[in-house]
Amino acid sequence: MVSRRFLLSRVAALPALAATGAQAATSSFEAFMAEVASDARRAGISQSVLQRALTGIRPNEKVLELDRRQPEFTLTWEQYRDSRLSAQRIERGRQAFQANQALLDAIWQRYQVSPRVVVAVWGLETNYGGFTGTFNVIEALATLAWDGRRHDFFRGELMAALRILQAGDVTPERMRGSYAGAMGHPQFMPSSFERLAVDFDGDGRRDIWDNRADALASIANYLGRNGWRGDERWGREVLLPSGFDRGQAGRGTRRPLRDWVQAGVRASDGTPLPPLDMATSILLPGGAGGQAFAVYQNFNVIRRYNPSDYYALAVGLLSDLVA
């Protein structure tokens, strides 16, 4: 069977088949979108919202290209760390923290999530709102639902995006984001927006695109709802004792911090760690001889935002540097 992606990719490459290929692909996409519109109407999406959101939507080949692009190499921890924790990002984070201190304090009072971690997530996701994505979210999600690797997932996200438009939180024109449909300053997928975005300033809309209060409070709500502990750190860099068994490293091994202290683990500045009972894992992201980290429950909460040890470590380290 000829795939929809094959038809799209051959339109420009084979002029003799261009008309046939384009016609088949367009017909397939239009039939798919008719099904989506029918399902949306049954779910309570008005015809006026559908008309405004779906008019002019076409398969976006750039979205498919980005969805299938394989990285040329895997970044080492040191490469990832240095690219994410640049001097510019750290300085902009300090400025963002200071400029939004009153707002961050108010968010802390409501959600009990570290303001510096909120700023760090903001910094890694969109460079403090500097780049939130330019793709039409409806078109991107429709493209991936039609011919992406995870059809069902993206179809669900497309329906969630239409429900957001129906609720009036944002207009179709302003609903811009990444090629995969992640939106606004926090880069929420539509289903995450439905569950976790908040109207912090009380204006009746959950605006994570242009309202900084809503955007930052939504990050805090996301972390809080996933188990953030307000009285604990995310973790810290540590020094390991000579002869440390690398087999004990990894998120799968969790022991009370006091056990690691008794084994000779110290803070990176050489000071003793507090002998607490909090569950702790030791991570060696760069392997033996590289940096070592003791990470706590809040580290795992950060991973709920992005399930990568590198990402969670970068958020934690950036949070320590911005305030």
C-alpha cells in the first residue's frame, strides 16, 4: 500500500506524478479531517469554532520531517549540560527571577513549588518565553494524527486542542507552538493544558501564550500536582568515596540519605550532608570519573515534565544558579 507520506514526498520529486500524488494525499487528508470534524461536533465543538480552526488546514510536510528526524549523535552529559547551562541562559534566568519576584512569591504561596525551579523549567522550555514555537498547533496535530508515528495519541491531542478553542482560552490564530503541538511558555501539550493550566490572574482565561502569570503558575501547578515537596531540594552535586560501587548508582536504587552519608558521600564543596531519612539515589550521568549527584523525590517530579535524567539535572542545576 502506498503511504500518505510517500505520496507527499513524491509530489515535488516526480513532476509526472505530482498531480496524481498531490490529489491522492489531499483527498486522504480531507477525508480524515471530515471524520475529525464529525467527532468534534458530537463532542460539543461548535460549527463556528470548527470553521475558524480547520479552514485552510493542510498536511505540513515540515512537521512530518521533524517528527521522523533521527539525531546524528547522542549528546554526552557534558555536551548537554554545557549547551543548556550557557552563561547567557543563566544570566537571563537571574534577570527573569528578579523581574518576576513578586509574581513568583505569590505563586509560591499558592502552590508551594520552588520559584527558582519554575524559572528553570521556563528557561529550558522556551528560553524564558523567547521562543514558544511558530507552528499552527491545529495543523501540526492534524498532520501527525493523519500520518504520524503515534496516530491515536495525536488525534487525542487534536481533540483536546479543539476543546480548548471551544472554551475560549485562546484563538486559533494565537494557538501556536512546536511541531509536535507543545504550546506557550510552558510548552504544554493540549491534554496537559486541559488538566493543569490555570487562570492565575482571574481574568477568565488560561493564557499560557501571552499571560506570564498564568504561564508560570501553570508550571508550578504541573509540578505541584505531580508530587512536589515544598520543603525539599531537587538534589545536589556530591563527591563519592574512593571505591564507590557504580552498580549502586541509578534511579532504581533508592536509600535514605543517611545511608549514603555513612558510606562517605559528601556535598561537592566537601561539607557533610545532613543525615536525613529522605529517599535518595546517586546518579553518574557522565559515567565513572564524571559528576555525581544525589537526587531526591523532587528530581523525579521534574522528570514528569520531561522523562530525561539530563533534563531534570539541567533544571535542577539552573535553578540553583538563577537565584
